[in-house]
Amino acid sequence: MTRFAPLLVLVLPAAALASPPTVGGLEGGEGGQAPESSEDQRLDAPTQTDQVRIINGEAAASTDFPETGMLLFDGELDFGGFGGGPTRSPICSSTLIAPDVVLLAAHCIDPAALTFGIGEVIDATWYWSRSADLSGLSDPSGAIQPLPEDALIATEVVFHPDWVIEELALGLGENKDIALMFLAEPVLDVDYAYLPTPDEIAQITLDADVTIVGWGQQTATDQFSQPPPGTIYIKQQAVSHISDLADYEFKVGELETDARKCHGDSGGPSFLEMEDQDQPFTRRLIGVTSHAYDDTDCFETGGVDTRVDFYAAWIDEEMRSRCEDETRAWCGEGPEDHGVLLPPTWQDLEGKKFLGCSCSTGATPAGMTFWGLGLAALIGLRRRK
């Protein structure tokens, strides 16, 4: 989920879980009861007297789930009469699924999301950082802060061809909120996340425990308020559960006391431990944070993830096509490495060393990530029946 500048959120509702960029001091903001109407509707956040820790987890270091990182925007936004200018800001959480490929949510990179539908992206350069504390990049004064030392530039970002931000809806549905970022150089010092194989999809079930990771808000705020300093853009991890499940999406967390995602967690992962103890790596990236479940945003209940398995064919096709046209920074040792990478077997590991993981039975690499809860939605969301 993303936050948007206070001025802009006066115009646009918050539904995606991304964090809008800060421009000259502007910053912007997921939406209990499942939506029933299909009408476009403005989402009004409820009042809250006490700050509620929405992640309900714990601080995570860069070495915890090291395949997770945050999408950074560097460019210029023009909002016409509302202003604009140079902008550098954290946007969304995300996950490395190959040495040079990052999985995230479509709304994280949609120009309409960056400008709330009322402006223009003059220029955009995307970076990816695994730094645990990126709060220093969000300066309320609008001053441009230096990029983190580990920031890697992207050569390309692409979202699902059928993604339409104006159609992003509450509840569970086929929103197609998924995207890929291709890095200019491969990340070879950490393990990447693995997606569920076709044989493992049946283990994605209602009430299953999932591990969530993100740099989003740790306290819920209304659309017109900034989160307290030190409560956003700092990496967090927690264990939650799947509380609602459909073919395309699932809900993470149900009660206010559950670990759940909020603005800034968009694009980030939900990991599931598979039961096959014959596999050296059993953790799978099954969800990417996308949007609010209902109009209570992140105040009372969990948000919605895009299911990675439903879009695995599209992910594989996009990865392979860029090896075929020789635009990727890493294509492995052969065609079998060009698309979605399969988890290795014990036999595959003989004579090989994997980074940052204990490969004993039941142990897995530090993380697997996918799509988080998208950027704060800027266009009115339709409610699904």
C-alpha cells in the first residue's frame, strides 16, 4: 500500500496499499465487511483515537528475507496547478525472483498512480534497494535525499497487459495487479524467492499461515494525515494467515490484532512453507500485496494479495522473452533458467553452495516474495458484489 501527499488525497481515495511519492512535501494513503456494491465510491477512513500497530510483527534486518527490497522512484512529476517537481521516494515493497528480476504490483509503477490521475510523469527512473531503513528518503520538506548505497537501477518495468487501475476493486477479484522489474545488473550475493510449482498450489488454503514482509506503515492513519516519524519505510516481518481465498487473490489477516499489511507494503510478499520435507527449500512466494479488502482501509482488517500462481505463465513468458531478445542482465546457464526458476532438489544441490540459507530438511532461504498490497489507489474503486 502506498501513501500519497495530503493535498492529492483530498481528491483521490485510498484503496491500493502503495506509498505515493513525496513532492514538495506532499505525500498520500487500503480500504471489514466485504464490499457489496459495484458502484464507484470514495473511501473514507474511519476515525481512530489510538495508533494501532498494523503489522503486529517485528523489525527485520536486511539479512532477514534478503530477497525482499523496496522500489524507489526518481524523476519529475507535474501536477499542473497543484505543483510538482523533482521527486525521489520509496514506493512499494517487492521480491527478487531471479538474480535480475523483481516481482511487485502493477499499481506500483502505473503513471496514473504516481500522479493520482491528475498529473504527468515527466521522467522516471526506477531503483531497487534492500536497505532495511529507507525512512530517510521521505523528507516532508520535499528535499531530494541521496539514494542508498545498494540501490540498483532498473532497465525496464512492465505490468500485466490487462491491468487497468480504474478497475481496481475492493474484495477479492481478478484485478491483474502484478508487474515485473528488470535490473541492469544481477544480484548474486543473496538467494531469490521461488514461486509455487503446479503440484504445490493445492497447499494454498484458507487459514494457512503466511509470513509477510514489507516497508509499509506500522500505524493506521486517515487519508489526510502523515504516519508518525519512524513508522513507515522501515522493514518489518510478521506471521499472519489467509483469511479469505479466491482463484485470483487472497486476504491476509482478519482481526485488528492480526499481523496485516498497509500503505507501503504494496508489491511485497506473502510466503508459505510447503509441507514437502524432501525439498531443500520449502518456502514459496505465493502472494503480492495489492489493495484494501474493504472501505475500512488498514484500520480494522487485513488487505488483499494477488495470487502469484494464477499469473505464473505470464511471468514466465515475460522473463523468457527478454532472454530471447538479449535485454536481460542474467539468463543463467541455459533455456531452463530463462523463465520462472524451479526450486532445486537435493540432487541439484550436490557440489553447489546456496547463499544465505541453511539447506537442512525443512529449512529455506530467507525469503520469497511476491506482490504486496498495491499503491494507495488514486481512482475511486468499484465495490464488488
